Amino acid sequence: RGDALLELATYYRAQGNTEKAVFLIERAKNLEAFEYDALLHHAQLRVGEKDYAKVVELLRQAVQIKREPRVERFLARVENAAGR
């Protein structure tokens, strides 16, 4: 269940276990119904790590799946912060 995987990822992220969180997010991303949400979770995690290049990559993938103004604005802000 993708929702359970993402919930667990949120828990592990809060506990500081980024590796486990990313593992769970990647599993959720492999479930078609949860790919978009998993990409957003992963992007948020990487923002916390200031890995802006990865955030841009993840958000671009998300926008290809579903165009949503809030995500497009988030992408534009991250691209601006990354100097792109």
C-alpha cells in the first residue's frame, strides 16, 4: 500500500533516518497510483537536505505526470534557488 509506505517514510524522516525514508518512498514510487505523491515526498525530503538539483529533477518528473499550479510554483522557486 503506497499510502502506508509514504506514512512510514514520513515517520523515518522525522526520526532522522533519511536512508530508510528514501527506500520507502522509492517503493511507493513504483506503484503507479502513488508515483506522483512519492515524487513530491521525495522532493520535500531533498529540500530539507538542500539537494536542489535532485529536487528540480523530482519535481519535473511530477509535473510530467500531473500539472498542478502549486507544484509548478514550487519547481520555479527551487530552480531559482538553484540558480537555474
